[in-house]
Amino acid sequence: PGVESFPGRILHAHDYRSAEQFKDRTILVIGTSYSAEDIASQCYKYGVKEVYLSWRTAPMGFHWPDNFKTVPLLTEISGRTCTFLDGQTAEIDDIILCTGYQHYFPFMDAKLRLQTANRLWCDSLHEGVVWPSNQRLFYIGMQDQWFTFNMFDAQAWFARDVVLGDIKLPDETIMAKEWSEWRAKEEAIEPTDEANIRFQANYVQRLLQMTDYPDFDIEGVVQCFLEWEHNKHENIMTFRDKPHKSLMTGTMAPLHHTAWLEAFDDSIECYVGTSIDGQVIKEHTVKSSVGDE
């Protein structure tokens, strides 16, 4: 209640473009996934006054700066006053909805239209790809994602092999049985990042086993994810300064020359380390104003 009369700006993460517009303002970020953490962090970097983080299922659990406050679900808006499930209130200038996206295919015939929540094992699809009642229809990348482009590629390899006849699909009864088995595994996942990552790692490994997609170090990717998550929980404002090794080439990424919180030049010359404001960068140094490195 009260959304229509809220005097500030309400926008979805889809429409967010930059953090400068929220300088010196108090914002409410609703959501607990990547968009919420990234937008909140960007706004902090660019001088937001205060950030309220509203959660429905569970808070994000990071060590946020002092001008951040975690609050439960928003229940009512009256003018600029936002009331939360526990009775707390806050005066908010702008609200950013980081509430996820929907699988939306209005151009598809209803009989062919995927309708599913954003989850690791989404509804209906055989092997996470094939529409059971029309096996010439494939959906790529519909899952909630840890693995991204390698998973999309492996799914495309699988779809290609179905088209070429190299993979023979079972009948719909067997498809339904196999889908149910995967769904049961998904629903039994422990509520930890590692358990979710490993579930999707197993799915990607299965796709690799069924196709000739180039093999890669999936366990190494899992460990990279876990290191990344550790860095985020250690310091949500400095994890971007940590380098990671490519699991494809073995190359360790160089440290960026400027800590993320202090890097405001988005030009390609600055990013690749050739110049800042016309001055040649000769060495990589990272200094951080938030937390210990």
C-alpha cells in the first residue's frame, strides 16, 4: 500500500543506469541477490547518504558499511515513510527493486511457453533444455545461474546433437521420470552457496558427458566460486580487487592499478592500465579505504 503516492523515484534494477543520481540520498534496495548487492555497493561508492536493504527470505549476510541498515520486508508506504514487517520505519528518497526477472515469452504459443520460477532445476524441460511435448523446441540458459556461458555453450552442444540425431531422446514418460529425479535432488539441496554451486556443476558435467563439448576443470570452477564468495563475505567492498586464475588458460589476472572504490575512470585506456587523465600508468598498485587487505 502507498506505492502510487510515493513522492520519490521507484525503479526496477532493469532500469538502473548509474549511481551518481543517488548521491546524498537515502535509498531502499529491495532484494538479496546480485543486482541488490551490486547496486547498493555502487551507490555507496558514489556517495549515497544511507542504504536500507530489505529482505523477504533471508538477509544477504555481508558486512556492510556503517551507513547501511538491513530491514525485513517492506509492508507499507505513506509519503516517504516506509514501514517494514517488524514495525521499523525509515524516511526514504528512492526505492530500487532488485526483485529478479520473470521467464516471459508472450510471442510463444501457450502450449510451448515455458513458465517457471527462477530456480536451478526449472519446470518442464528435459535435461534442462528440451520442451517435452515438442522436441524440436529448446530453451537455453533458463536456470538460476552460477555457471553461465560454459553452461549455455554445453546446452547448445546438447541441442545441436539432438538436431543432428546424435542424441536420441526418450519418450515423454521417461522424460517426466528423469525430470522428477532431478527436481527431487534440487529440493534436497542444503541452503548453502556451495551446495547450489555443486548441484549446477553436476548438471554441467552431465552435459559434457553427453556431448563432445571441450572438457574443463569443473571442480576448479567450483573452488573459484567458493574463493569469490569468501572474498565477498570477508569484505563486500573490496572483493572486486582480488584476482582470479582462468580455468581455461591458467593465467592469473593482474591486480587492477586502482582499488574499485577509488576507480572512477571507466575509459578503456584507464581500465587496461595505459593512462589515467593522460598520465601513463607504470605500475599496478592497489590501496583500499575500506577494510584491511
